[in-house]
Amino acid sequence: MSGHTTYVPSNKAARWFNDRLPILGMAHEFLTFPTPRNLNYFWTFGGILTVMLVMQIITGIILAMHYVADTKLAFDSVQAIKRDVNFGWLIQTMHANGATMFFIAVYIHMFRGLYFGSYKQPREVLWILGVIILLLMMATAFMGYVLPFGQMSGWGATVITNFFTAIPVVGSDLLVWLRGGYTIDQATLNRFFSLHYLLPFMIFGVVVLHVWALHAVGNNNPTGVSVKSDKDTVPFHPYMTVKDSVGLVGFALFFALFIFYMPDYFGEADNYVEFNSLKTPAHIKPEWYFLPFYAILRAIPFTLFGLPATLYGLIAMFGSIAILAFLPWLDTSKVRSTSYRPAYKIFFALFVLTCLILGYCGSQPTDKEVLRVGSKVVLDMTGLAQIFTAYYFLHFLVVLPLLGLFEKPLKLPASIADSVLDSIRPGHGLPTGAHAEPQTKG
Ligand code: HEM
């Protein structure tokens, strides 16, 4: 494949060092890694996420130098960071908004994978490592949100940990174990701070495995067609380093918009009030990135075998993430990219819509009216969440397994190079007088 060369040290010192620690060879392998020539900007999000992770770790370490994990001081210490620490306002805003940006980037990265079938053979392990990263990210964000110890921090943690009491036999003990006591208090804050500091480094470790797995099997691409020859690829550097940099700058501008102009856009007014365990806020809801899962948690209406609905809600919520790990085997279609699957394209759009509607349901009170006929409310927010929770699971358990067997996909290009060249050959939309020549050179 093009650009894939074995490293030859350019001088004696480099050879001496590389013979003892072959890190220069590894860096060389990284830079020359053959990437499909048709990757679009959706493929820049892996790099964006890597930079975001490092930024979250660096800003987090600085915050931890000034933060005080004491229930009586935590809230004030965050305010002091914003007001009294040099550039504390910037570091704190970058970290808090960084969490939101991280999730925006990771959801784009995941939906890219879902659309282009990047989870399919031979990338199953790469995908599953991604699902593990997602779970670790969720745990990290949940515990981080408790640290400023505002009303939403404390009450969010109270509501979510309370759900665990629904687990038979061990539920109540588990709740005390998670909280380190009967309520959200000093022990909870200590353990959440400790784990919130630890988990990002675990995420970093899993990201190393994730990228390792990527290097073992190579990138997927927008056609989903596998790399067949040198003509299909270009070396990672300079082609993807430049493209990744452009993507990163674009994303940084979007991020900066929130840091400098709307730092509280994703925040909750209630979290500017210190946590008071005797005063419940009017409407407790999690951060936006948890909302679809929160809607699924609250959607299950039935009690079965004498077990509470909440337990089934918990199972459904964790199940909605766990099911992603089985995706490579649930999707029976041999064609990777949705671009060549006209029927699946419709179901994919329906799935995206489902996630958005579930997110909306999660942000609203459960008894809020959705549809009324005459004087009768025929659908409330719980009902709406139930319909779309049902579709969420149907998508994975029925649509994906069956559609692959019956759907007639479009004709795939013979190769990646052909797909690129076809789009610029005369009669394929190239403006008259434009030259296809540079792209035809392999
Ligand atoms: C901290 C979070 C993450 C980081 C830093 C990260 C990093 C990366 C990088 C650098 C790449 C290669 C460039 C690219 O394809 O964009 C990549 C590819 C990939 N990632 Fe992630 N990732 C993260 C989370 C996830 C999650 C949550 C999933 C799925 C559940 C996932 C699934 C994939 C897949 C399937 C590929 C291969 C894509 C392809 O070649 O088409 N990643 N990731």
C-alpha cells in the first residue's frame, strides 16, 4: 500500500536509539500509515476527540490544584477558581464546556461509524473498544457534574443513584456502597472526585488500544469498499494531518464561540445554587448528552414477576448501550456504507430521529401532555418515550437483522480509486474545462 515503508534511521544516533526503543519506527509507521484517499471530514473526529481528551485532562489537572472536595467548600472553591485564580475563568469554562463538546464530537464520530458501517468485519474489536470508551466517558461526566456541588449536582446524583435500589436483594446495600453513606455527602464527594480524576486516564489507555486496533485493520471509508491496491490510499502525513488540522480548527472555532460568548449555554440555572438536601429543585434533569438514555430509563411502564418497573427501566437503559456492542453481528448486510443501501437509509434517518425525540422526552416532565383529543389526553411524554424506546430496540433486534437479508443494495464501485475517479470523469458533474489529471495520478 502506498506510503507504507519500513523505517530506516537517517543517522547513527537515531539507529542507536531506535534499536533500544523502537519508538522512532513507530512514529514513522504512524506518519506513513496508508489511509483511503476518499476520507471525508467525518474522519477528522477521531483526531478531534484525541485532542479534546488531552485538553480535558490538562484543564482538569489545573482545576484539581484549586478545587476543594469538601461539601462545605466545594461550591465556593469553584466560584473562587472562576474569580480569583489567574485565568481560572478560562480553564473552568473550557473544562465544563469541554465535556459537552466531547460528547458532541463522540456522537458525530459514532453516527459516522453507524452510517458507513465501520463496526462491520474486520473492525468489530475497534468498535467494541469504542463502546467501552463511551461507557467510561459517561461515568466520568456523571461524577464530574457532582463536583461543583450545586443543586443539580446533588439532586442529579440523588435521583440516579436511587434507581439502583430497584435491584432485587442487593439494591439498598448497593445504594449505600455507591454513595458511601445514606445520602449524597462527604464520602460521595470524595469517591466521585477520586474516580473522576482516575477514569480519564483509563479512557486514555482504551483509546491507545482503539487506535492500535485501527492500525491493525485500517480505516473504513465512505464507500465501505475495502482497500485493494496502492492506488486506493495516500500516506497519513501530509494528507490526513492537514485534513485533521482543518477539522480541528473548525471545531475549535465552534468551541470558542461557547467559551467566549455563551459559557453558560449548556449550564443549568439551578447549579448556581449550592446543594441543599432539604430543598428539591422543581425539575431535575441530567445533562443533554444523557437525555435519550434517561428517557429510556423512565419509559418502562410494567412491573413483572413482582419486580418494580424501575428495574426494567435500568435494564433497558444499560441495554440500550450494551446492544451497540452486538451491532457487528446484528447487522446482517454485507454492504458497509449506507450510501449504497437505499432502504436502510430510511431506517437510519428514522433511528437518528428516534434518538433526537428520546432526548427531547428526557428533558421534559413525564406527565407533560403531547396529544389531546377533545378533553382527553391520549399521549403524554411517557407514552411518546415508550413508542420511541420500542423503535430503538426494534431497530437493532428486527430491522438490522432482517433488512440485510432482503434489501437489494446499489452497485458498489470496483475500488476506492474508481469511486474517486468516477466522480470527476467527464459526464459526472465536473465543470467544463476542469482537469481531472491531478487526481488520476496514484
Ligand atoms: C475518547 C473517545 C474516542 C477517541 C479519542 C477516538 C479516537 C479515534 C481515532 C483517532 C480514530 C481514527 C480516525 C477516525 O476514524 O476518525 C477512530 C476511529 C474509529 N472509532 Fe473512535 N475514538 C473515540 C470514541 C469512539 C467511540 C465511542 C466509538 C463507537 C462506539 C468509536 C468507534 C470508532 C470506529 C468504528 C473507528 C473506525 C472508523 C473508520 O475507519 O471508519 N470511537 N477513533
